Amino acid sequence: MSVIRQLPLSVVNKIAAGEVIERPASVVKELLENSVDAGARRIEVMLGQGGTDLMRIADDGCGIAVEDLPLAVASHATSKIADADDLFHVGTFGFRGEALASIAEVSQLSIRSRPAASDSGYEVTVTGGMKTDIVPVGCPAGTTIEIRNLFYNTPVRRKFLRASQTEIGHCAEAFTRIALAQPAIHFTLRHNDKLLFDLPSTANWRERIAAFFGRDIEQSLIPLDNTDGDVRLFGFAADPEHSRANNRMQYLLLNGRFIRDRSLQHALGEAYRGLLLSGRFPIAFLRLEVPAEAVDVNVHPTKLEVRFADSGRIYSLLLGTIRKKFLATDLTTRVGTKAASEPGAEAADVTAAQEHRRALVDWAKGAIPGVRGQESGVTGQDTVGDDQGALELRFEPPKGPPLELNRLDRAWPPPPISARQHEAAEHAGRQTLKYTGVESDREAYAPRSPSSAVLQQVDSRSYLGFQVHNRYLITENDDGMVVIDQHALHERILYEQLREKVLAGQMEMQRLLVPEPVTLAPTDLAAALAARETLAKLGIEVEEFGGDTVLVSSYPAMLANLSPEEMLRQVVELLTSSHKPLERRDLLDELLHMIACKAAIKAGDHLAPEEITVLLEQRHHYQDSHHCPHGRPTALVFTREELDRRFKRT
Ligand code: ADP
Ligand code: MG
């Protein structure tokens, strides 16, 4: 008995036509959804060359009967809905009946399937939309779909495919969105015969989250559960000590389907208001259960966006639930009590092992003079509430001396300090600036063409300016009074210096004796590896380590105040926060901006008079120092005329 029906044209038209298959990841998504819809307990994904050469998805689901095989690949043929009314209470991922047909149109596709009750399996092959005969084959119960040479007959599309590393990143994200929502299903993902994920079935959603995003994130999760009438919201919001520079770690599952919803993202941002710095985004894994008829999933071809019948109610539920939970949770005391809330001893072991490894790496770093420029400490601390009395090893951020590596003494060229200034400083018993930059740096940094008039002007003064509120520098020029944003100016100057260094291939890097392992989410990993060449220009060396880990073996000396892991996470956030892939040059530029911003003195940093002098002198060496790299002005001028007018002198 056939279960797949050809939909009437009226329904076909109701289903908005859309481009479903854009890249291998779209295929992975469609096929995984089909396997979940088929009730599979185990789903194996195998990809070759980022999915562009081969994608094989095997499941142990209900299978497709031989008489349904031709319909499975026919367009607008589905077993999941029968009429237009069904569109408004869809309980499955699929219902358009067009995925297999569209995939078959642009690839070489084969389906091998056997319902558990049938003795024999059958295979159908479709090449560029042309079906071959259906032949009997021996196969296990379930369905295996194989797709080769995606877009082989649409060269334009094929040309748009990115490097295998990029495509596998997208595929892994598609895989994550589905496997994250289905912890009861055992999933595996292989790429070029390398096992990327093996996720055994679990009843505990936290375990599945941990498998994807690591123990650190998992331990920071705060459970939530709340209902409003027939709408239920549950899942986890991460402690605000964890955040991201973009909203990609916000997994919102509507009836098990990953969705993106601007309004709910906004609600989430509101819930964390005041708890995160601006520009940071919360991390959350939330499930929303809404009656199927209260939401329209047929507004987007890939169903990524949906329309709620009452979105205001869901907005308030989300905002209210998280807010209330935060108020009831003492966020500050969570740090030491993590281990106590561990579900199993096994998990605690993993954490202990990770901490141990980190401690070892930290020790190794500390043992090498100059690696950090400061000493980094590993301190033992009793874990609160841990009855085994285990030591929790915590990494303490180094406390920097007033003139640190990336402030003025190292990254800056020697200033033309005049004899008079020198004397004045010595006289005052102050320590003059030390310059430890190597000789070649000085050459590389030689000011391009400082106008000698400016320098003379500089030399003829005993001081150049002073600092107010630890953030602005006040000085004068021929026109009037100049107020300078110290961070913006330093950032601009560092940016120019860095650019010159990179162009000259002279970026200073800090090589780690023990490369630091960093675990990353699949897309982040792919992005880091895809940008490897560009990163190397900046002195950041990353290598593949296997699984979800990369090794950082060097990093820019200017970023010595970040740990290599933090540094890499910052870089990765930048790599992945842009909507479109950046050209290599733009990417380099963005990275330079980021490094300059991180390394520059901050608003709030107190500057010694010598530092102010150096900063203001440097200002004239760089042509466009009037704007920081982000485009904000570095200085405001109050003309003498303006001041006169304001003081009613004219
Ligand atoms: P839809 O999922 O929207 O129904 P598809 O083109 O993705 O459309 O699939 C067409 C039909 O093929 C499905 O309705 C289903 O009956 C069948 N099918 C596809 N994949 C599988 C699978 N892995 N196991 C069982 N049946 C499947
Ligand atoms: Mg489908």
C-alpha cells in the first residue's frame, strides 16, 4: 500500500517555492531531517571533500517500500501531509516533498532502502533527474542515501562551492543543529574517513550539549523550565561569565526544529541586559514547545524562520523565565561550586583531566622566561562542596607591571626625546622609558616623513599634554585646544605599525614551547583552519590536532596579555561573525584592527607623563591618526576663536 501521495497543485502552490539546496550543508540538513522523520535510532553521516564529492547518510528508520521509491524522488511527493490543512499542524521536519527531488536534479543520487518487514531491499538511482530501473539489493533495514558530485550539471553552482574545509564547517553546523535537538538518537559524522563526532544516545540533554561545546560551557548552564498555558520553554541559559561576540551559540529549538527568530534573540539579549558587556551575546540552548497549530513553519524554504500566532506571549515567556532565574541564582558564587553539581564521576574526571593538562601547560609556559612577559600562576584552591577535597586548579590572569610588553616600552619606536626633556625627567627622579625593541624593528618603524616643523615644535616644549580622567589627553596646536581619546589614538598608531610590520613580514611572534590545545565548535574549527595562511602572517600558527581540537603554537607578541586560547577565541569570533566570507585582504585588515584594539592602552589606564609625551609625538608620524581604525575620531579640536566666543571675549 502506497503511503506517498502526489500533492494536488493547489497545495503545491501553497508551499512557497524556494531554493532549498544551496550547498552540501543543505543536503545534509534535508537528509538528516528525513532520517529523524523516519524514526531512526541511529544515523551515520559520511562526507567526502566537504560533501562536494560524496555524502552518504545511513539510518535504521522505517525504510521506503519498493512501490514508494519512485515517488520519494518525485517532486512534491510526500508521506507527511495530505492536504493544505495539514500544513498548519505539521509534526514532522519535512512536508514539502521536494528535497529529494531537487537534490536528485543536481547530483547523482541513489537510495537503497528496506522496511523492516520486507525481505528484500531495493535501490533506485537518479542522475540529473533521470531515474534508472529499480533493482533488488541486499541491505539492512532502513535507508541509505548516497549523493555524489553535487552540482555536477550546474557548473555555476559548483563554482560557488568553497574550499572543503569551509563546506565541512557548514555541514558540521547543519549536523549540530539536528543532532543537538535529538539526544536520543545515536549520530556519527565522518569526513574523509576521519571520525569527527560519535554521539551515543543519551537521555540527558546536557551530555549532548557537552559533546558539542565542551564541559566548560556545559558546567555553566543554568536550567530553566516554565510554561504559559500550552506553551512550554525549557533548557539552559549559560552563566553570563560565558558569552560570545556573535549570536551563533544561541540554539533555539521550536518543537525540536532549529530556528532563528529575531524577536526571541532580542528577548534573550534583554534577559542578559546589564550582565554582559556591550557587543557580547548570551549562550543558550532553549526548547520551545508550542502546539503545531500555533506556529506557521511554512514561511521560509528551509524553515529556518517561522511565524508565531502569538509572538508577544513567547517573547515575554522567554524574557521573564530567564530574568527570574537569574534573580534567584547567585551568579557570583557559581564559580567554585561547579564540580559539586556534576552529574557523574566520569564527567568530573574529564574536567579534572582538562584542568590537569591546562595546569601542565601553564607551568611549562611559566618555566620559560619571557613567554608571557609576566609570570602566570597556578594556584591551588579547595573546591567548595567537593567531599573528595580535590584541588581545583585555576589559571590566574597575570597582573602586569605598569609598563607592560604591549604598552609603550616595546611596541613603540624610540621617541625623539630631547636632551631637555631627558634632563627634566632625570631631575624629577623619574624613570625614563626603556625601549627594548630590537634594532630591526626600529628601522621598520622609522617614521615615514615626520614634518620637521612638528618635531621642532615638539622639542621646544618641556611637556606635550596631560591626562584627564585617565582617558583623555589635553594638548594644544596652532588652532586651539586638542582633546585626544588615548585609546583611540594608541589603537590607530598600533594599527599602522602592525600593518607596516605585516607588509614587511616582520610581525613579532611568541612561540610556545608547549603548543596549547584549544577545542572549538566545528564551524569555528573550520574557519580557523581555512584562515590559517592569513593568521600565519600575523604570527598566529594553528594546526589541526584531530577531533574538535587545534593546537596554537605561536601568537602575536603584542597580544601577550591574552592567553593563547583567549587570543584564538577572539580571532575565531572575528572570523565567523561576518555574514559573508571576507576577502583575504579584508580579513587581514580586520584582524589587525582587532589586535590593535586589544593591545592598545585602555580608557581608564593611567599614563606616566613620559608615556603621554611618546603617545602625542607618535600622533604626528601617522597620516591618518585623526580617526581610530573603527572610524571614531581620535581627537577633537576646540579652536581659540570658539573658546574666546564661549568665554565672551569677543
Ligand atoms: P519530505 O521530507 O518533505 O516529505 P523529501 O523529498 O525529503 O520530502 O522526501 C520524500 C519522501 O521520501 C518522504 O515523505 C518520505 O516518505 C520518504 N523518505 C525520504 N527519506 C527517507 C528516509 N530516510 N527513510 C524513510 N523514508 C524516507
Ligand atoms: Mg524531507
